[in-house]
Amino acid sequence: MNEANAQVSVRILDKEYQVACAASERTDLLDSAEILNARMREIRDVGRIVGLDRIAVIAALNMANDLLHAQARDRTLDSDISNRLKLISDRVENVLGDTK
């Protein structure tokens, strides 16, 4: 492993995993593992789903769903911002056109 990579130990549902990542992404990996661990604990603690693999799949599906919703919100915001910028640009053009 070169100096740009790091070996990171993460703990998810009391199980230790060694993960290699870019040294610059170590903090993000640890934060991601913490979020995943919390989600998996929530699912496990509800008690309806048994088995680490099933808990992991449900957590992954929930997180993917959250991602899809966030992306949809981002697209809506991008569209709203683009529309507002267009309106502002049109107003500026109109004002500049009136002053000529």
C-alpha cells in the first residue's frame, strides 16, 4: 500500500472490518461507517429482521431511497435557481435596454 492509501478499521454491528481507502477520504469513510452502523442498529433493534445480511440489505435500500429523494430535491432546487437567475437576467436586460 502506498502513502496515499490508508487501512481503516470500522466497526459495524459489533463486527470489525478493515477497509482500504485514500488517506484523504479516511474521515469520510469513518463518518459513513458510523451512519451505516446507526441505520443497521435501528433496523436490528426494531426486531423484525433477523440476520446481518438482511439488515445490511434493508439499510442499503433505505439509504439508496434517501439518496434518490435528495437527488430529486437537488434537481428541483437547481431548476428553481436556474429559473430565478433567468428572471433576474431578463429584468437586468430590460432595465439596461430601457436606459439606452
